[in-house]
Amino acid sequence: MANKKFLNIPNIPFYLINQSRFFRLKSTRRILYLALLIIVMTAVFFSAEPSNINTTLGSGWFATQPVMAQRITVGDVWRQVYQQLPDFPKENNYTSREGGKVAENNTLVGRIIQYHVYIKGRAPNYRLDWKITLADYLDANEVIYDTNYPGHELLKKNPLDGDKAAIAKLSRSQRNELVQTLVNVFSPKS
């Protein structure tokens, strides 16, 4: 009888004996793997594009609503800039691919606005964002690729090099005046 007790194996299910590799690891390694899993999960979560998420910050009286992007009509804005800055270079001497005529409405300021708002997705009502865009044109910040530059599909010659040269010829005060004019045109009137 005593031998029977000694040989008696406890009634444990087989799946508990054959535990997964994770639980057989030492506790420090297990903690490191869990931390790595949490880091990867948060990175995936925060890199996902938001869809139908209510992004109201705070609640009640002091709630901050997100700014919704509006489609900006560049056709009107560049005209307003040239009305306020009549001596600013237009750089509109490029011929269009369709018809072969000079595209007079395809101006330097129009292309700057298109690049700033549509290509880079920067806010049009902040001075710093416009200065960053002008730094792109001066090759001091990000590279402007000619394959997605405004006008490369509509004009026979890509205007990027001419636009960079025109911005480089401007003095600092002229660039500041352009930035302030752009901010004033895009800022809502109070």
C-alpha cells in the first residue's frame, strides 16, 4: 500500500506539464519580453490613422476642438498676395503642356502655397510654418522633390529650379514681408 502511494502520480493535466516557452523563461527575460510587447503595441496604436475619433480635449467650457482642414482655393489667395506685393516676382513665364501657351496663372506664389498646403500639409496661418517652407526653397531644411512639385505635370519645364532661384534672390526683409502677407491673407478677420 505504501508503495502504491509512492508511485501514485498526481492527476495533473498534460497541457500544464508541457508549458509554453514563455513561462519557462526566467522572470527577468519574461519582463523584458512583456515590456517589448507593450512598446510595440503602443507604437502601432499611435501610428495608426485616426478614424471617427472624437478628439475633444477637455470638457465643458474650456474644451478645445480640433481644427478641421479646409480646402483652400489657391486661385484667389495668390491674387491677393500679388495685390499687396505688386513687385514680387511672378515667375509665370512657363509654357503649359496642353496648348503650348504661357501659363500666366501658374505663378510663384501659387506654387509656394500649393507646396506649403497640399504637398507638405503645413498650416497656412502660422509664420513659422511659412518660414520652414521658405527654408525648403533655400535648401536649408527639407529636400523638395521635383516629381511632386506643383506645376511639374502642367508645365513643359519643371519650375522648381526657377522658383528656388527666385526665392534665393529675395532679401530677408522681402521674405519676411512675403511670410507676413501670406499669414494675413490666410488668417481669419476678427
